[in-house]
Amino acid sequence: MAVHTRTETVDFPALREMERRFGTRRTWRDVLFAAVSTAAEFAERYAYYRSRGFTRAAARRKARWHIR
């Protein structure tokens, strides 16, 4: 990861090493998987609340609250 300034580029090798060690660097696959998982979890919660008789707005609000 580099910070670009007007005059130079400063590199942070310690941050890159930390990402490598702990596996915190996210690829596009990780981001896509997280988005799909969140959408699936929301849909499941929403369907549950709708089946329990909640209105669409209330079910959406409660499902959104649960996946924060």
C-alpha cells in the first residue's frame, strides 16, 4: 500500500507484511462473497419476518437491523 504525495510515493512495507501475516488483504472474490452472503442473510431474515405477519416495511427494518 502506498501513499501518493505530490513529490514522492511512500511505501508501507510493515502494513503489507501485516496483511500477509494475518490474511486481512481482501481480494475481489472476498468482497463479492461478503456481499452475496449479506444479501442472502437479509433475504432469509426478511422472509422469516414476513412469514410471521410483519408488514414489508417492518420486516425490512428488522432484517436490516439483524445484519449490522
